[in-house]
Amino acid sequence: EVQLVESGGGLVQPGGSLRLSCAASGFTFGYYNMDWVRQPPGKGLEWVSTITSDSVSTWYADSVKGRFTISRDNAKNTLYLQLDSLSPEDTAMYYCKKGAIRGQGTQVTVSS
């Protein structure tokens, strides 16, 4: 059974940073591209970033480009998202995703 467990969210002031983690199990993590998506309050899911299985290529939504960094450690079956220069517009539930499957999410709230 595929399991994705996100962690690392919290309340942070504008301009602050967080590092999200996603622990994966139930599949061969190193074989798959992985995504981060987010859902702001009252809005739909929006794609944030994708990383290839071998970490060679990454892609970012324009809204986070230059501020967020996706990475992975295949030896640890873990996906990461470094969030820097956070703004209130980044407030959302963040999910890691493999294909159509996503975890339970971790809440990021940016507020002074």
C-alpha cells in the first residue's frame, strides 16, 4: 500500500522559511517522479513543483519559482520542499503526490 506522510508545516512570519518532508513507503520511491501540490483555504488544488526520479530535473510553478526548492533522498525514501521568503499567499495545506495518490497534508500558515 502506497503511503505518503507529510510533516514540517507550521505557523511562520512573512519572510520566514520552512522545510517540508514527505516520507514514502509501499512502493519503490526511487523509480518515480514526485510532486508537491497545495490547497489554499477555500480554493482548489494547485501544482507547486515536480522532481524527476533521479533528481536531474525540477519544475516549479511561477508563483514559487526562486523561493521554493524541491529535493529528494532516495536512500531515505523522502521528498522535501524548502520554502523560503514565505508570504501570506503561500498559506495552504501542502501535499506530496505520486500520480493520483497524495498524503494527508501538512498545514503551512504565513502570518504576522
